Amino acid sequence: MKQPGKLRQIDKTKRQRYLFAYGALIPIIAMYAILRIVPIAQNVLYSFFNSSIGNPMAEFVGFSNYKELFSDNLFAISIKNTTIFAVFVTFFGVVIALLVALMLAAPSKMSLLYETAFFLPVITPMVPVAVVWKWIYDPTYGLLNYILSWFGIEPIGWLIYPQTALLAIIIMSVWKIIGYNMIIFLVGIRDIPETYIEAAMIDGASRGQIFGKIILPLLRPIILLVTVITTINSYNVFTQVYIMTSGAQGAPGGAVRTLVFDIYENAFRYFKTGYAAAEAVMLLLIILVLTFLQFGLGGKEPKKRRHAAS
Amino acid sequence: MKMKKLSTLSIAKHLALIGGTVIMVLPFIWMLSTSFKPASEVLSWPPKFIPDTWTLENYATVFKTAPFVRFFLNSVALSVFSTICVLLTSTLAGYVFGKFSFPMKNLLFMMILATAMVPFETYMIPLYLRMVQFGWVNKFMGLVAPYLVMSYGIFFMRQNVHTTIPDELIDAARIDGLSEFGIYWRIVLPLLSGSANALAIFSFMQTWAAFIWPLIITSSRELWTMELGLGMFQYRFSVDLGPINAGSVLSILPVMIVFMILRKHIVKGITLTGMKA
């Protein structure tokens, strides 16, 4: 008599658990399907089609969007600019951040002030910061040219010429991300047990040896992680390019053309959906290669980098 | 990590750090000082950091020329709404993935995690077309849609469920007759509140700074966010830098205030989201 009743009770609570789990997950999975998974798949699909108004799959064209892409001068320029941007921002963004983190490793009275200062650009949204830097780079009234004039350097039209504009955007972007990387390095450095360093000092190791033989190897996974995250984020550069170098209302033909900027223009200015989708697939491939590179090199699970537009 | 201080090295270090601090802070000071300069001083040469006469006219101009109050409210609505949704979906899914077993659990979780590796920019075109289909272009729902779920949030909350909520507690609640939803709402959610704070700040700041999606999905000023409005109006004010700097100050101010109050949480949140979880 008792046993079946108890079993039914267990069945009931089990059913309730399933009910809750699926009831909670189904709406979330549905949102994922609509907002992430289906669009990701559709983007690949659309890249094989030419669009007409209101129909992204008007005409199947196979790989012709990709062929066109590889003979497109603007795409070549975008890839080149974006890669230069990513390489320089990552290199300086990682090296400077590491140096700063090493200098701040031992907490002092001043370190909170320094940390806050370096962190300020990180928490500030990109648009106001880009607006201010645009003016700092102004050829006639800009702060930078004024400071350079102390050293007898003639005014430079920073954002007007493609090369200097790219350099200008790199400098500004490094300035913005140093604090983020620094904080991550700082956590890693402060996690290193003091005993390791004390032991090395007792053994008479020099500062250079302590850095090269203890700190650097222990930080290697973090350095790798930060490097990959910075590279991936750099490949998605858009906002500062849009604000600082595109003409009035983002007119075409800005001085610095990057991948996402090119995708944006093709998709939302010229309505070449399939073509822009093919470009987006190329961006995705670059990101995936970088992600798996990290898998392979570090053997660490890739963590989140960014969930949506910024 | 302590090292014996070599005084010259220490001095060099502090000089480098002070130099770095100046470079980090200078653009903000420049922005602030310009926003209080009268038009006649904005383009003065050599540039002045401290205005001869202080004025609020730039701020008045901003509010007269651009509906910045509207932009501000839009940004607040977008960030608050999306943050609430992210918190709900992340804690709920994190709890279910962390404490329940059911068919296809790992597959579903891996799928959610995998989408985190795909940058938004690579699927914004089909997402936009979907919004066209829903009739959500230039609507608040369209603006907020991509920010309703966050893979990282689900991952982060699942970890926290593992570390902070013992199975025994949930079992005890079940024996006490609490419903499954009651367990989530009365027991799990309060226990997750600490990590939920970190996630909330992160989500809020990320949505506040969003640019490319608002740029694509909105066509009328009524829906522009602070960031988009500022980005658009900088062209209008491009000859008149006082007001645009005033606008920049206004758009940074809320973030700065939040940062100053919640500095510890933010730094923790960012280091957590950056690597640890």
C-alpha cells in the first residue's frame, strides 16, 4: 500500500522538476534561436545569394560573392587596415599594460590613484571618448599638434590622411584598452605566491631573473588569453572609426576603412546583403581561427569576450 | 610581491606612472574645460586648460539643439530593461543548468556557450532582417532585442550556482513543500545576489556604450540613445566644439558616478568577466 504511493510522490516531484526546468529553459532557448543561432546560420546562407529588396535570398549565386570580394580593392584595404590595427593595438595594448601592471604590483598609497586613472578610459563609452580625441587630433586647433609644436614639429592633419588616420586611431584605441588588460594582469601578478619571489631573492636572483624565470612563465596563460581577446576585439573595430574618420553623417570614403565599417556600408548603405554577409563570414573565419589558436596554444577554454555590439 | 626598493628605480617608476596617469586623464580634463568655455575661447591658440571665463551656455545649447533629455531617457530605458532581462535569463538558466539533469542538457549548454564566440558584427545583418520581419525596426523592442540574453551571464551564473548553493538546501526546501519556482525565487535568487550585482553592472555598462546596433536599428531621433545622439550631433556641432564637449560630459557623467560608487564591484566584475569564472 505504502510503496506505490511513495513512488507516485517521487514521480510527481520529478515531473515538477522537469516541468520547471523545461518551462524555464524553453523561452530562453527560443530567444537564443531567434537572436543568435538562426542569424548566425542565416548569415552564412545569405552569403551565397544575391538579394533584392525585402528578399535576402533572391538569387542563388554560389561562391560569386566571395570571388567578387577577393577582387574588390576596398575589401583588400579593409582587411589590411584592420589587420594592421589589430596587430599594433594588441602589441602595444598588451606590452604597455603588462609594464604598468608590473609597476603597480606592490600596492602602495598611490596605486589606487594610478589604477583608477588607467581604468577611466575603460569604463567610458567609446563615443564621447572618440569625439574628444577627434578634436585632440584637429590639425588647426588640436591639442596634439600644439604639444608637438613645442618640439618644432609642423602641424599634421592626423585624421585626414589614411596612414596618419590609422595611426591616430591605433593610439587612441591603445589608450582606451590599456586599463582593461592591466587589471587582468594585475590580478594574475598579485596571485603569484610571495614565497616564490622571496625564495628567489634569498637565492640571490636579480630582478631580471625573477621577472624572466618566475613571473613571466606563471603569467604566460594570462598573457596569451589577453592577447587573443585583444586581437579579436580589435578585428571588430567600428565605433571610433565611424566617429573619427568618416565624413559628415558617416559619408562613404572615410580615411580609414575597416572590415566592420565595410560590412556596415555594404549592408546598410548599398543594401548588398549577400555581399556584406560574405564579408561577415570572412570576419567570422578570422575570429574562429584566432579562437582555436588560443585553444591549441594555451589549452585553455576560451571565455567570453563580448556578447553583443558596443 | 615585495621587492627591495632601489630608490632611483622607484623614482623612475613613479615618474612613468605619473606620466601615464596624465596621458590617461588629460583628454577628460580637456573635455571638461572645453565644455565650460565661451565660444570665443574654444578655439583660442595656444589652447587653454582653464577658461578665462566660465560659462554654462554650452550645456544650454546642447539641450536647446538636441533632445538630449530624450536620448538620456532612452539609454536609461535600454540599459535598465536589458539588464533586468539578462539577470533573469542568466540566473534562471544558470540555476537550471547547474542543478538539474535532463536530456540534451550538455548539448544545449554548449550551444549557448558557442554563440559567445561569434561576434555580433557577423550576424547583425540577418538579425536586422528579422527585426524588419517583426516590424521592430525603429521600435524599442528592436533596439533592446539583442541584449536580452548574454551567454557569458548564463555561464557565470552556472558557476556561481555550483559554488554557492548546496544541493542539501534545495532538497530541504523541496521537503518543506516549496514549489520549484518558489525555490528559484526565494532561495536561489537571494543567494546569487552578490554575483548578480557584478553581472548587472557589466551588462548595464555594455548596453549603455552600444553603438552599431542602435545606429542600424533606429531611424528617428525619438529612439536615439545617448551614444548615438552624441555621435550624430557631433557632425552638426563640428564647427562648434563647446556644445559637443558639453554633450560628451553629460554622456560620461552617469557612468562616472556609477563607477565612483561601485568601483570595487566593477573592477571585480571586469576581472571576472575577463577571465575568471
